[in-house]
Amino acid sequence: MTRSLFAGVCAVALLLVPAAFAQTQTPAAQPAPAAEKPAADQGTDAADASDDDKQAPVPFEGGQLTITQPEQDGEKVLAYDGKELASNYDVFFDRIVEVGGVKVALFDVGDGGNQCGPATVIVWKPEGGTIQSTTVEQDECGAPPSAVSDNAIYFVPYLLPGDAKPALQWSPTGGLTTSGNLTYMPEPGTDWKDVDPSKYDNIIDAFHNEAVYKEAEKLLGKDMPDMATSLLVGGGTEKTASGAFYASGCVPHDCGGNDGFMAVDPAQHKLYFARRGDNGEPNAWPAVTTWPADVKEALDKALGSAN
């Protein structure tokens, strides 16, 4: 089932079919958009190394791009002929492409950790100029995968239920700009009978169903993106005796401090949500006192609630 996206600029949607398709997956599961990789792509072998901490230099525009780790257990440093361009705990060479006639090197730079994609560092050398770089980040959890065309690099965001985010583009002449806005949308025409937890890698995938999405929207309102975020670090679903399925999860880099729970009862057309923050007690939609006993038991087990 594919998530539909509305783009503010139609050209972006047409150029980015492979990247937009990846939005049906949680961020850590998104594959690199291989369809956008130009035939002229080069340099990957130069940076291939069995030891991630000792990546080989990448020849680039008359110099060398290097990734070093000055201090043991410290941050890695991306540099060009000794000039630092970026640093973080995870720094990896991606590829070299050509955009608008200019060679561009792409690197993934991030904090590491589960369910958080890295930021993209773009490195290029204008004709007659010095080495330049810019970092593309959309939020505290990195940037979307890059999709390369002849004249620009596009970044299509992963959208959580209730989200709306800009799609970005970069070119050597125009820099980083906004291409349009994307809005999460469930699959039109899907109903409770179409709910199939066996196909879900994460319970967030249930929001693709239009009936589930509309019911969640009634319960959660503006809290829907935050609730979905609290389920990001999670796996498959389990089932209660009555037939409802459920799963728990947490916010990336805050497991144990910001955890979520979601249950879906397709037969009764019901949803149950809970989210525990810093105060230790979960907020629930609807009130926990209205929950069926087996769903409440699943919540207690998942979040350790004493409610």
C-alpha cells in the first residue's frame, strides 16, 4: 500500500518517484534511492574500507576528501586537504555525482542511533573558486535520502501521520531552496476490512488506512505526529485475545523517556493510544478507564503502567 503525497510543485513529484515511494517506510528502513544514481557516478570504491573508522581518502577536484577520527571514541572529521567541512560520530562517503555540470561529493553525517537518518553534506568546487560545502538537515533526526537529477538534488521528507513538511532542492547555482510542500495522506478508499497487521513492519503503517487515519485524527487531533513519533522505534505487532492488535515503541534517542502504545481493533472499529513522557504516567486516548481489559493489560505490560 503506497502513501499518497501532495506536492506544491508538480515537477518535484514527477522527478522524485523513487524517493517518494520510500516514504512508506520508517526512516531507518529507507533504502538509498538507487534509481537516481547517474551512470557517471564514481569514487565509491575509493572510500570502501572494511574498517569504518579508517575510510580511504576520496580524490576530488585536484585534492582529497578525508574522514579521520582525531581522538579515540571521539567525533569523525570530514576535511578537504586539511580544511574541516563537517564532524560528527558517524561520517560516511556516499557518492560523487554531476549536477548542472559540476562535480558534487555527497557524505552522510549524523549522531548514529536507531531510526535516525543522517544529514547530507554536499561538497563542490565552483569553477575558479575554492571548495564549498553545505549541510542539509530537516529536523533533529537528520535529512531525507537524496535524489539526483541532471540539474538539482532533491530531498523528499519522510512524513508521519498528520505531518506536512517542505521538499527541498539544491543546485550549485541556486543553493538550497524549497521546492514545495508535502502533506501526509492515507490511501484513499481503504476501510477497516482492509486492515492487515501481517503486512506492517511498524504499527505506524496502520495509519496508511483511511478509516484508521480518520479515527486517529478524531482522537488525537494535533497530537497525532507526536504520538506517531513515540512509536518510531518499534517492531511488529502482537494480538490480544479479543482480536485487537497492538505494539509499543519510543522516540528515537529517548527510549524509556518518551514511549508510545497503539492498539487497533478492526472488528469494533476502535483505536487506543497511550504515550508516556517525563512525568512517568501515560496520557491516553480515549481515557484508559474505557479500554477493554485485554487491551489495558497489553498497555500495562508494554509501558509498565500502574493505571
